[in-house]
Amino acid sequence: MRWADMDAYGHINNVNIVRMMEEARIAAFGVPGGTGRPVSQPRVDLFANVPEGTQVLVVEHRVRYTRPLEYRNVPAEVDVWISSPKAASFDVSYEFRDAVDGTVCVRALTTLAFFSTADQRLMRLPGEHRSALAAFVGPPAVG
């Protein structure tokens, strides 16, 4: 969390929660191959071997606030896992906890899909990616 993430009430602003979701997703599962120039490795690199001409696109975000996530001068605790894998998309689920008392403050998910730049349409997830996702599947954070 950054000081600037806070709103006038001392809570992390909702727009910044979505940014933190992205940061948690990248830290956990990496960036799609060929994008950026990361130095550190993610915990599990699910996206490094995305085929050439394939983009991993955000389809949807869902965020449920169970209590305000207050600014702390230590990182929020975030659990990240895969949920609801389908033929052409999957969800990344998140739980944000207060770093001081461990209370769940935010439950959220991001739906991702693979997109073929050549065909200009969504594509089925390659078998190796479906297999890699399977090891991290749990129930959706948001129903």
C-alpha cells in the first residue's frame, strides 16, 4: 500500500484496489511472454509460454468489499488463486486481508481470456495452460 492509495476516509481507494489486484496477479503468476522486462520471477510462471500472437486480456473485474481496507505502512496480505477455469477463460480470485489483524477486507476476481491477434477473437486455452492452472484451482472469491 502507498500513502497516495488512501482516500479522504483513510481507506484504500476502490480504483487502487483494482491496481493492487493486478500487482498481486503479476507477482503470483507472472506477465505474459514478450511483455515488459521483469527482473524477479513470479511464484508460479503461468504466462511466460503464451504462444506468439496471443494476448492475455482482462474480461471482467468483480470486487466485494467486506470492510474497509485501511491504510497501513506495511503491505496488505493477499491470497491469489485460480477459479472457474473454462474452455476459453478463467478467473483469478483474491482475498485482501488487513496486515495487522488478518481480517478479510476485500474479495475479488478477475476474468482473463486468451486472445488471438491474428484471428481477432478469443481462443481456447492451450492444454498445457489448462494443466498448469489446475494445480491452483479453488472456489471463486466472489459468487
